[in-house]
Amino acid sequence: MAQANRVLANPKPWQARLAGIRRWFTLKYLLLLRAKGGPSMVAKGFSIGLAIEMFTLPTFGVAFVLIFPFVYLLRASLPGALIGFLFGKIIYIPMAFLNQKVGRFVLPRHIEDYLYFLPDKVIKLLAAALDLIVGGMIVGAVLGLIAYFPLRQLLALYTAKRKERRRLRHAGHHALPRQES
């Protein structure tokens, strides 16, 4: 029995590290949900990150830098934007087909005619990238708007439930009579 207690008291190094990582993610999650500015600020950040990710891949990551000024100008949450950016990375491959279709629909049919001064291989690569970039901007903006409203509502609901739980917990605590010794 003593050995079993010692094993539980001293977890393996990888278990302790995993528990530490889990606690860190939990802390960051709670900090994000309790951010100043409330659910609107976090939802705005998520939407910005998601929209920016939709046209990042063809620009070789340069668009990532756009997150910072957009977050600052729109007074959004940077952690929320980074989570939205990460979520966008997960859904990018299926969305790339839609981005390309939208880009081809919006851009002129013979974009190559405007790039006559470049080598043929560069023109073909650039035309495909432009389809993804332009389509990604449009689809990303629509996805950002679509994600903003439900996410804001969910975060507001979570905040309201949390406040209610705290109110009930504190009301119950203060309602108990004091025991004097």
C-alpha cells in the first residue's frame, strides 16, 4: 500500500509535464473567456484570425502579420485571433476548393494577359495563387461574419451562467448563520 501511495504522489516525468500542459491550456482558456471587453472582443478576434487564415497559405505566411493591426484597429482579442487562425488552418484544405472557385468567378478570365512581362511558369503559378488569395479574402470575410455572431452569443451565455453560479454560490455562503464559539 505504501508503494502505491508513493507512485501516486510522484508521477512519471511525462505525466507531470502532461498535467502541466493541461493546466496551462485550462488557464489560457479561462483567461480568454474572462477577457476584458467580454464576449464581443473575443468573438471579433476569432473572426479576424479565421478571415486572415483563409488567404494566408498562398502568400507564404505574410498575411499572418495582418492579424496584429486588425486586432489593434478593431479592438479585438489577440488570443482569440490566434485561436481563430489555428481553427482556420484546420479547415483550410476543404475551404481552398471554395476559395479557388470564388476567386476564378471574381477575377477576369484571362488574367495572364495582364502579366505578359513575366515568364510563363510564373504567370501560371501567380494566376493560381491569385485565385486562392482573392477567393480566400471573400470567403474568409464571409466566414468571419458567420462565426462572429454565434460565437459571441455562446460566450455571452457562458459568461451569464458563470455569473449566476458565482451569485448563487456567494448568496448561499452569506445566507448561512455564523457559528460563534
